[in-house]
Amino acid sequence: MNRSVLALPALALALGACAMPSTKEPVPLPLAGTKWILVTERKLEGEQPYLEFGDGALSGYSGCNRLMGRYVMDAVGAGAIVFSQVASSKRMCDAVSMAVEDRILATLRTSTSLLIRGNTLRLDGSAGSLTLVGDGAASNVPKVRP
């Protein structure tokens, strides 16, 4: 049998593999320097809760109060994170906003891991998890103005 006849199916398979669409994940947004907006079941009135990270410092807004704290990440990129000195200002708000704030604070205080996939950040801890989207991706997230 002619060798070129045998090579044709292998060549067709190789060319077909090249034509397949890429299933690569998008490049993840950087943790620091991105405004991460909390994904909630219901949108809150006014400014949406968010977190910002930079040089070991955490800042943000809970939907009621300003948030601040410190964090340390693993040096090898395994997704480990520990927050400390997590605090907020002390303004009282409606029950829904206070419940969101309590959930954010509890999760940050117990978080041990983070994962960034594309424009989504997930923080996990023993008190639950938070899902946030990078601000550039949040342009399609509706914001309710008072």
C-alpha cells in the first residue's frame, strides 16, 4: 500500500485540530488595581458593594459603610489568602444593606482562598464565599441610582 495514502488521514486529523476554536480561558484580571464589584441576588440602591486590593491593603464599600483591612497572599500563586484587621465605619443602614455588610465582613475574616478566572474573583472561607466581577466587566451590571 502506498505510504502517501496512509498519511492522508493523519494529515486531515492534524489540520482539523488546527481549525478547532480555541477554548482558552481569558487572561485573569489582576487582583491589585481592579475594582471588584460584589455580585448580589438583588441590586442594592446607590453605589454597589466593592473591594479594591493594593500592596497588602484592602479597601472597599459594603453598600453601607467603608471597609478596610490588610491581606497576605501566598508567594507561589496557589490561591491562599488571609485577611487581618478587617473593619468598617459604623454608620447604620437599612436591614438589607446591613445583612450584605455582615456577610462581606464575615467572609473576609474567614477567607482562606481566592480564585480569579477571567473577570471573576471568588473568595472562599468558613463563613461562606463572595463572588465579585472586575469593574471593566461590570459595565453591563445595572446600577441603581437613588
